[in-house]
Amino acid sequence: MRDMIAQINIDYDLCQDPLVCRGCLTVCPTVVFVCGPTKIWKFRETDTKEYKVVARYIDKCSGCGDCEKACPTGALKLGFISRAELRDRFRAERAAKLAAQQIQE
């Protein structure tokens, strides 16, 4: 398990009211999740529908799966990817980005 990295996917169509639910926020033993507004408005209160849960501290994830079990809507999916596969994906994305930059120049 040491060479695997947790991947948390959140379906925001299913996770619609995280401030009321708070399932993943309260159950996570390593405090991976944070909940915050997607936009901050000047001179008015942020609507609660504009808040989202984000797996901010994914590097702290122990892979226990408690968040997935606690989610009443099934919005959270926990998966794992090997470090080598993640490295290869990063390299491919970086190469594509560099190629696109060279074309623009």
C-alpha cells in the first residue's frame, strides 16, 4: 500500500449541501477535507449553495474509506493509483503542455 496514492473523486451533482451533511468532514481521521465557498462576494453573505467540499490534504489520506461509507448520497469515490502511473501521467501531461506552448510560439 505504500507505493499507492489515494485518489478521491467528488461528484458535485450529488454533493449539494455539504454544510448540512458534513459526513466526510466529521468522519475523516486525518482531516483530508475542507469546506469553503467557491466565490466570495463583497458586501453580501455567501449563499450556502456556493460551498463545496474539497479533498485539500490528499497527501494525508490513509485510505481507510470512511468518507466513502459516510457519504449518504454516494458522491465520494475513493480509489488508488500507483506512484509510477501517477508519474507517467504527469510526464505525459507536461510534455503535451510544453508541445502546445511551442506551437503557440
